[in-house]
Amino acid sequence: SAAEDNATTAMISLIDFELSGPNYRGYDIMKLFRKQPGKDRQENMRRFLHFYAREEGVSDDMISDFIKQAEIEAEMIEPLTWIEAV
């Protein structure tokens, strides 16, 4: 039935409006993970970036490079993520 077809293809998209502005990718990623302890942050960020790369259509042979580059961007911009509007 049409209802069953719609139920199996429906998708949900979540939008975090705090991070929906025109920020750099590394900024947005670091804002999500900056408060986690060192090793947990690194593992969780890599896991997130793996799925992020897949959604971006990055080929399997390029995912590792994509993750490394995104991690570098996030680490470089971390100090700016602590500046909050008052």
C-alpha cells in the first residue's frame, strides 16, 4: 500500500540551529566534541566523521584522508569555539 511505501522511505533530519550558521566545518565539529575528555573526544569525533564522510559521498579509499583533514581543521579552530556571545 502507499502508506507502507511511505513508512519505509521516510527520513528524519535533525537541525541544531545553534550550529546552523555559516561556520567552518572544523568549528561546528569541535563545538560538538570540545567538552569530552581527550581519548573519548578523539574516538567519538572519528566515529562521527566516518559517518559524516559517508553522507558526503566520500569514497571508501578516501575516508581515512577525509577524517584526518577534518580532525586537523577541528583541532586548529578549537580555541575559537570557546568564545561565546554574551
